[in-house]
Amino acid sequence: MTVTVSMNVNGKEVRADVENRTLLVHYLREHLRLTGTHIGCDTSQCGACVVHVNGESVKSCTLLAVQAEGAEVLTVEGLAEGDTLHPMQEAFRQNHGLQCGFCTPGMLMSALDLVKNNPAPTDREVREWLEGNLCRCTGYQNIVKSIIAGAANMRETR
Amino acid sequence: MYDFTYHRPASLAEALNLLAEAEDPKIVAGGMTLLPTMKQRLAQPSDLIDLGGLGDMRGVNRDGDAFVVGAMTRHVEVAANPELLAQLPALAELAEMIGDPQVRNRGTMGGSVANADPAADYPAAVVGLNATVTTNQRSIAADDFFVDLFETALEEDEIITSIRFPIVPRAAYMKFPNPASRYAMVGVMVADTAGGIRVAVTGAGPSVFRVAEMEAALGEDFSPEAVAGIRIPDDGLNEDIHASAEYRAHLVTVMAKRAVLAVQARAAG
């Protein structure tokens, strides 16, 4: 059974016919070809698929596309401005915040939701916040460092 | 995931009609359990009735000596509610311990309570704080609500609309989370309610339960020492790859002690 969904993704109005059962992550990746959002575990645990829906981080593998009807969706592709990386992305680059990079889009989107409410998180707060984001390279030290640095970058550029 | 018909009713009445008419419907609130279950093909509803559009079932409101939490209130909203943090912090703190930030951004109190997962956190709050579950038909006392593993007193045509939590002078929730999922291996709510001390345990058995012996001991002497020597029987407790029944029984005592300590620490400021 199909349904027409329309939403705003990274500032662009999009509209498509999808199956009722289409997950938001599949819609983003397969219909919109926004493959920056990853599918890691498919059991709602790893956080590689984290995107923002109406400004809040959610796991896009645990949300139907039809449930995001009318929503504003932000994916990792919506962060950089042209060739200029978002300050959080830049911090991940500077601090070696990624190894294989698979978890990185989810880490970035999760981090930005943290910084939205907590512009200067502590090491402990970052670690607690990342409960729902797994890095199989176990690169957490530098991910935490990157997020703290990214938050500082964002405070400066604000 | 098998296909289904999706509905997003604009009112509770419409949701109830859909529920009555569909062949094998499921209600989805936040979907944090149901969608993963459907993805694994462990559930195959003919119709999915999404309560996401029922805005009037969302929010935390003070009503006399209680807080009434709408069934569609998300964990993040309970955890961050300033009035709850000031007057019933045990409930807000429990909500903050659920899952991870993304789960708390979607998951709802009504969904969690209706699902009655043996390792969910909210059942300990509902029973420990002696809450009342309100549905479209009636009010159900906490002690009558949770029946067994994933089984509640709810009828098939019943939808939780809100849950009423009496404000208590002191309470705290402590849990030993599963390191991967953050579900409670054991979680204990200790509360000093109008009807006496209540100790509610989630995660340990098929359904949330109270520990009368601990309640009596804490009624006499509200201290960690009062419960330190009380060990509940292993019989009938959950056993899985994460913990044996024996270990869960042990954790009940430890978490009860920690909850009492947390109450005392809060009182001391």
C-alpha cells in the first residue's frame, strides 16, 4: 500500500510515493539518494542513522517515512555550506574523530542535538549523550574530544 | 517489515473507531518498541493506528496533589519538566534513564506502560508511586494494571489517555542498566506515599512487583541498612544471557539500598 509523503529535507521540499512500511532511513537513502545517513544495526541500537526531525535527533531506522509527513528533516548532507564544513564536522576532521567513518554521520547529528541545549558539554555529558551511538572502531576518545572542540567552534562562530 | 495500512487519526474517537473496525490493528505511540518488533517480523498488524496526531494527549499538568501526564508525552518531556524536577524528581530522573536520547525523543509514557515490557522503567514508577492509569473507559489502580509478561489490564478496545502520579514527599529510582540496551536488568522505585512506603521492582520478574518485606522494614526504619539483609527469592525471576535469576535477586537488594540512599541524599540537599 503506498502513500504520498511530503517533507522538507535539508531545506528542500520533497514529495514521493512510498510504501506505508518504508522507513525514513530507506526513504532518505533510496528515494532521495542521501546516502550519508547510514544503516548499521537495523535494531535501533547503533545510531548510524541519526537525523534531525523538526530539530530533534531521532533514529531514522525506527521511524516510518509517513510519520515524518510535513516535517523538517536535517541529514548530514545538510550541514556543510558548499565546501565549508560545519564547525562540528571541522572539529571531527581536526581531532581525528573518525576512523572508518561509518558511525560519523550519526555521531555528528547526535552531537548537534546535544550542543543545541548544552553549548558547552563536559566530557561526561558527551559520553552519556552518546549512549545511542556506537563506534565499532572504538574511537570514542577522539569522538568525545571532537564534540567538545566542535561545541567550542560553534560558540566562537555564533 | 510486512506491509500494513497506516492511519493517523485526528481524535481519540477516530482512533477508537479504527481500533474497533480493523482486522488486527496495533496502536503506535512513539514506536520505539513496536517498529523494531515489526522490522524483525515478530509483529504483523493489519493496521497501524498512529496516535502521533493527538496533541491533547501530550503534556504534564499539575492537578491538585498530583501530576497528570498525557499518554503521548515523550520521555524527554518528562525528564526536562521543571515542575516535575522540583516536586516529583524521581519521575523525571527515571525518564532520563530510559534508553538513549533518540529513544527519549520519540518514546512515550503511554506506549511504554501499555507495552509492559518486563525490563521497562515506567512500570516501576507507576506501581512505586501508586499512580492511576486512565483510559478512554475507566481508571485503573497501579496495583491492578500490570498483569504478567507484556500483559496488562487493558482491554482490546481500550487506549491509555493519561497517568496520574500523586506527589510524594520522598522517592527515588535506581537501576542497573543492561550495558547495551539500557533496559533495566533490575530497577527499583522506593517511595514514601500516602499509603505507606512502596518498593516496586522492574526488570527482575515477568512483570513489575512490590516487595512487602522491604516496604515493612523501611516503614519501621527508613535506612539502607533496613533493606540490606532482605533477599528476595530467585523463584520465577527472569533469566537470560545478561543475568541469572540469582543475580537479579541480588540486584534487587542492591538497587533498593541505593534508592534509599538517593532519597536520603536528596533530603540532605
